[in-house]
Amino acid sequence: MAAPSKPRAAFAPWDRRELPGAFTVEESAARVGHYKWIEMRLFEALGGWVATVPELDVKMRLGTHCYHHAWHAELWHKRLPELREMNPDRLAVPPNAELEAFVDAMTEPEAPELTIEKLVGVYRVLIPHKIAAYTYHLNNTSTITDAPTIRSLRFALQDELDDWRDGEMLIQSLIESADDVDRAIAHQAKLEKLMVAAGGIAGDGSIGSQPQLDEVSA
Amino acid sequence: MKRNLPAAELARDSRFSRVDFMERARDPRPMPSEGRGDRAALTPDRTNAPERARGLMHGIFTGEIQALEGAGRTCWDFPLGTGSDEAPFELKLDMARQCWDEARHCEISVKLGDWMGTEIGEFAESPFLYEAACNPDPVLRLTGVNRALEGLAIDVFNTMREFGRLSGDPVLTFCEDWMLADEVTHVKMGSDWLRRLTADDPDRRARALEFQRVVDKLFSLGGVRGEDEDSPIKLARRFRELAGFADEEIDEIAELSHQAREELRARRAAVG
């Protein structure tokens, strides 16, 4: 073992983290506020739907996932004051009216015959968009200065990926005919259009912006 | 999706049969198949003990479904806030956590039903727990469901755990012990939220406690739950203390159960 008094580099040779990141404190806080808002809308909807789905396996799975998203909302709620936002409710808002319209449309199905629509809205539209926005944030924020957000993003992403798979498998098990396929696709298309209009769960720039080609070549 | 879903609209598959709880509760005839006519303690040496235990387990299962649904609806039904028709963010988080717990209890109950030889839908379902979760005031929901009915669940799980121990069933004992731990947490949630949300509103607290008394008496199941030696479901004092009940509150529940038992006896005597 090297002598304890021998100077060592502050960062181990394999630690290549860099200081710069794509987001300022305010930008990260704004995204986190939007995350809290959408996680709240999602856990409330899943909780409400539990009583409206007759399929026992779906009912129990929605109850489990309801808590996952509530816990994510709590993570973001606690992160906001650490990002200098002492009134977390101020930033826990949708990024635009289009995302509110998306949530209204996603939570509209209520009848017990509409389990496919309920699941498609969450697991084929919303959760894939959450995974995309969280991944973009994870990959581009400063790995040193914004490490607490990264930690929460990783916890949330693990749940999102697991729940996405659960939900997709439930959908596949419920789709038994060509008509069911048409129903699922039609509902997905309707909601996807609303999500595109919103620009994603954090609004425009949810997964970054494509640079112009002349910028790239420059 | 609308706010406040009535119990009649709870979604079930074709295996489930629903009956009105009040019809069952007021029916003076013994119903051995459900164990409700047998006022003796639930012990393995009784000839109908397996049937009674299976019926009770199925009742636990349907109760867990409704508890899941009730907690889920409390997440959805209320806007954020501290008014009597609003729910604070942290309360909704607790209810979401309860959703997960109740979903696990459903899973456990289905597997225990299999273990005990019961099929889903073999016994009827009364939506009484969910009905208590339809109160428009979230504090009354939590006192009615978390303190009264989840309190009853503490007594039931403790009884089933003891039945499992006496009958040498380690699977039943193990599962009931785990569910009992969760129920204590849920009852404590109800106690904590009652105190927090009514700290400056004595009238609201009084209404909530009165609602709890009504639910406690109604669902003492004609005195089946009590402290008598032959009470089929024993009042679990120690666990209720852990869940935030004061001694006098437990005494009151015991007295309500005793009253319910005497009233049932009187109704039976009148029928002859």
C-alpha cells in the first residue's frame, strides 16, 4: 500500500466526470417542477383507475405503480428547495396548456371496458416520454454540480423502465383481436399527437433540440 | 374520469358476487358457511373451523381490494389543499403508499386463498369498506377506513395469525404477521392525519370521531369482534396501541362491540 502521506490526484484515473452541464440551477429546477407536476397527475390517475378496472391483475399492478410515481413526485418535491425554489408549488406546474390537454385526454377513459385505453395512454405514450425526458436530463446535466438530481433521475428511471415493461405486457395480454389492435393504435395516436404538441413532459426541449445542420458543420 | 365513484360502480370480473352488507348484518339466521352464525372463538378444534377460516380469508381478500380502491380514490378525488374537501400533498403520498401495501395484500390473499383451498368468488362480497371510503371529507374517510376498518383488520389479522399458529400452518401465520405490520402502519396514518388536519378545528374532529364510532359499531359484525373469551375475533389491544389508539378509545370500541352483540341477541330472541 502507498504511504498515506503520498499525494494522490483528487480524481481517480477512471473518474472522467466534468464540471460543465447543459442546465443552470434555474433550468434544472424548472424541469424538476414539471416532473413533479406530471408524476402527481400520473399517480392520482392510476389511483383513481384502480376502482374502474375489472381485471384483477391490472387492478393490483396499478396500485403498485401508483406508489412508484407518488414517490417520484416526493423526490422532486424535496429537490426543489435544494435548487433555490423555496415554494415548490410555484414550479410544480405543467410546461404548457398542451400538456394539460394531454393529461385531460389521458385520464378521460373511465368505463370498465376501457382498460386498454387506460393502459395505452400511460404505458405507450406518457411513460416512454418520461423515460426520454429523464434520460436527456441525466445525460446532459453536470455530473458533479447536479449529482443529487442525477441520483433521483436514476431511481425514477429504474421504476419507469420496470413499469413500462409491466404495462406493455399487460397491454399485450389484453389485446386479443384486430379490433383491439385498432383501438389501441387509435388511442395511442390521439394521445401522441397531444404529447407532440406539448413538446414532451417538460415542454419544448424535453429531449433537447436538434442543432441546425449549418451549426453542426460550423 | 369523474370524482367520487359510488360503490355500485366498482369494477369486478364475473367471478364476484356482491351482496348488501346491511342485509347480511341484520340477518339473524346463523350462516355456518361464513362462520357468522357461530359465535364461538375461531379455533382449529371446531368442526367447521376450516370453512370459517376460508370464509374469513375470502372476506379479507375482498376487503383488501376495496381498501386498495378506496386509497386510490383518495389520491384522485380531492384537489390539493387543507380544506374539508381537499387533501394535502403528503396525505396523497400516504394514500399512494397504502395503495401499494393493499395491492400486496391482495396478492397475498389470493395466494393464501389458494393455499386454503378457496376459489375467488366462492363467497359473496359486501362493499362496506369502500362505502366508508366514499365520504366527501378526507378526514372522515381516514377515520372511517384507516382507524375503524383498518383497525378491525388489525383484530382480524391477529386472530388469523393465532389461528394459523394453533393449527400448525406456518404459511398462514407468516403472511398474517406481515400484513398485520402493514395494518398497524395504516391505522397510525389515520390517527396522525386526524390529529394534524383537525388540530385547529374541533368541530371537524368531533364529526370525524363520531363517524368512526358509527363505523366501529356497524362493523363490529354484531359483536363478533370483542374481548369476551368466546369472541371469534379478538380486539388486539397491543397492536391498536402501537397504531396510536389511547386506552380509553380501545375501551370504547370494546363497549360498542359488546352493545352490538347484545342487540343481535335481542333480535334473535325476537325472531325466536
